[in-house]
Amino acid sequence: MHHLREMLAESRAAVTTRTDVEPRVGIVLGTGLQHLAERCAVEQAIAYTEIPHMPRSTAPSHRGQLLLGTWSGIPVAIMQGRVHYYEGYTMQQVTYGVRLLAALGVHTLVLTNAAGALNPLFRRGDLMLIADHINLMGDSPLIGPNDDVLGNRFPDMSDAYSATLRDLARQAALTEHIPLREGVLVAVHGPNLETRAEYRFLRLIGADAVGMSTVPEVIAAVHSRLHVVAFSMLTDECFPDALRPVTAEEIIATAEEAAPKLEQLISALIPHLDRQ
Ligand code: HPA
């Protein structure tokens, strides 16, 4: 029953013996966004393979290390690379890193990903603040016995993407002159991209962007009582009647190209997050 808590204590010990940094903000860097970590004054980099119970990333472009340091003067822990459900990991493994960030003392989580644009007004290369989500992955990280110390059995999701933090993100975008879209992310398990009929369906049910990550992490973060702010880098246009083939390499290249504006936005946002 308390197995997860014991695992987290072991992982936490492996990190805290190697650093004095007490992170307050956690950041997860997604596909094509690994270089964002260059803004962080890194004091310690720990490979996921050196942290007991931490699953290793196999997805293209994901580095697989935990960075501890300061970003815009705030102590942070950065997951440089995540693991995905499509890699064959369980939802518990997919969200283990976020739970570790919570165990390390983080109060606020910044999540990033690459996603496809479903809203026809949005474009490849646009940055989207996630306002809400639809979980179509067919699974949840909370299925199974609940440890009431870690979180509630039935966590409320009405403010999963904190309205207060979204206000701060919009303000930071305005100050920095960074165009910022806002919308609903739908999560699918992948790893294949979607058919035209699926994109049409996903748009119809109210999504503005589609991706293969983030949503399980948000569910685990809300369960862990973390405040969440999340961004999608829109890497391809999923318009059913004008669909063009896209490769993972193009998705990564687009995310890398547009990454500097997300780096600038997060740098401006971080100090405000720690004042909450
Ligand atoms: N579908 C799902 N995930 C994605 C996409 C997409 O079109 N683009 C980037 N991640």
C-alpha cells in the first residue's frame, strides 16, 4: 500500500545526498525543448539511471537527466526529458518523475510538450498555454490503491491548470512581447499520429491541440497538490482537410526552432511562480 511512498523516499535520498539545492519550482522539458535548460545555472546533473526507481527515457531527443540549480534566481529541479506511455511504461512510471519533484519539495510545476494544432486559427510554431485537458489515453496514473498521504482518492480537477498561474503566464507573455495562444490539450496514447477522421473527432470534442504526454503528469501533480502551469509548442497542423504527412524529425526541428520564445517566457515567469 505504501510502496510508492517508500520508493519515492529512496529516490529522494539519492538526489538529496548529491545536492544542497532545495527546489521550489519543477520543470519538465518535452520533445525538442531540451535546450531550455541552458537558462538554468546547473549545480548538479543526475542521470535518471542513477536514481533508483526512475524510468529511463527512450524517446528521440529526450536527454534523461534531472538538473538541480537556479533559474531566474529561483531554486529549480528540471526533468530534462520525460517518459511516455507509448514507450511501454505504466502510468505509474510515466508520472514517477513528477511525484519525485513533489517529494523534493517543489510547490509549482511547469510542464512543456510538443503538440499538434487542431484549432484552425493556430499555426505550426505557435506557443499555447494549456487551459484544460481531455484525457483520451484510456488510462490514469491514479488507478489502483490510493495512498491518502500522497493525495486524495478523488482529486478535484476544476482548476488543474491554475487560473492564477495562467494569468501570470499571460502577463509575462505580454511583458516579453511573446504571442501566446491558449486552449485545451487532448492526450492520446500514440505512438502513431492520428488519422484525418481522428483529428476531425478531436477538434469536434473541444480540443485545440493534441499530444502524447503531459496529461498523466498533470493528474499526478494535482493528486500531489502541486500548482500547475503548462505550455504546448505547436509543431504541426492537424487540419483534416489539409493534412500533410509529418515526421518525428520535423516535429523536433519545429520545436527546437520555436524554443527560444518559450525559454524567454519561462525565464520571465519563474520568479512570479515562487511568490504564490
Ligand atoms: N498528434 C499527437 N501528438 C503530437 C502531434 C500530433 O499530431 N504532434 C506533436 N505531438
